[in-house]
Amino acid sequence: MPKLTGPSWGPASKGTPKQLVILCHGVGADGNDLIDLAPYWGRVLPEAVFVAPNGPEPFDMAPMGRQWFSIGDLDPAKLGGGVRRAAAVLNVFVDEQLAKYDLPPTAYALMGFSQGAMTALFTGLRRADAPRAILAFSGALIDPSSLKAEMKNHAPVLLAHGEADPVVPAFRSREAEVVLRAANVPVEVVFLANLEHGIDEAILDAGALFLQRAFAG
């Protein structure tokens, strides 16, 4: 099984970490793509350490970048198998980071963008020790039919998506919302009319508030 590595930041307080936030990048990027979010969210979580692992595989459609799973074949069964393998790797990484910083088993949150959002959403709801929050930006719920049978917690989820996204259409997050609510998962949604495939200040602010509330609770 691949061993994940990637950049980290914090805590802003310079003290001992009391929370962990894992940031999962999109396909073709790496951990450096998201670690710059840490100083922004570190203002509301000054005792959190942020870690942005590089995906477990080289991006198979370009000479650079990483991926959580291949998107060379968009057959739902292939995507389901891919995200399941990625989840196994991410699970090990989360446990390693919690142990590294001597944190309780639920003192963490998962965030992802695009393919990272798909991976975080799939993984987080299937962990025995629930994350405090799952933030899925511009993503989708892969293999939704298996969720009810496999989910092990009801961690709160924030779905955020640009309505003008040409890469992962916003209806994928709307579909995810329907499935999650049917499974009694607490869901908040943010849809922004003119945003394409990206993260803007409004989504950053929504994420900051969501994380702050999750760890305060």
C-alpha cells in the first residue's frame, strides 16, 4: 500500500496541536495545491495542524501531478473501485497523523477539492471514528448505492460548488445532497452562481465557519 506524504502547516498558536485537518487535492495536482488554505482557516482554528497529502498515484493522463484514483475510464464501477482503494490509503494516513500528534481518534476533519472531495466524502462516512466535519468542494458522491450499508457515522458535511463548473457539474453535489439527507447525514450546501471549478472567498468563509462550529461542538 502506498505511504502518503505531503506538506503541513500549523498550528498558528505555535503550541501543541489539538485538532487535525486533512486537505485532499484534486486530480493532477498535489498537496501544495491546498496547503495555502491552512493560514486562512488557521485563524479560526489556531490549535489545528493542517496536512495536505499527495495522492497515492502519479496522474496517469499527464507527466506531472498526482491522483487519488484513475479517471481514464469513467465507468461507475471502475470509479467505485478506485475510490475504495484510495480510501484504504487515506484511512491509514489519517490514523498515522492522529498518532503522530497524539490526538484523540475524533479530533480531525477531512476536506477535499474535486477528486479529493470525492475521496474525503467516501472515506469519512465509512470511518468508525467519525470526523468532526467533512468538507467536499466541487466534488461528487461516488458509489452512492453502497453508502447506507457501509456508513459508520453521521459526520456533518459541507457541500460547496460553483454553478458554472465545467469540470464537475454542480448537479453532482445536488445529487450527493439528496443521498446524504436520505441517509440522515447533516448537510449544509453552498452553491455559487458564477463560480467555475475552484474555491473562492465565499466558500473559504463557509468552510471556516463550518470547521469552527464542528470543533467547538
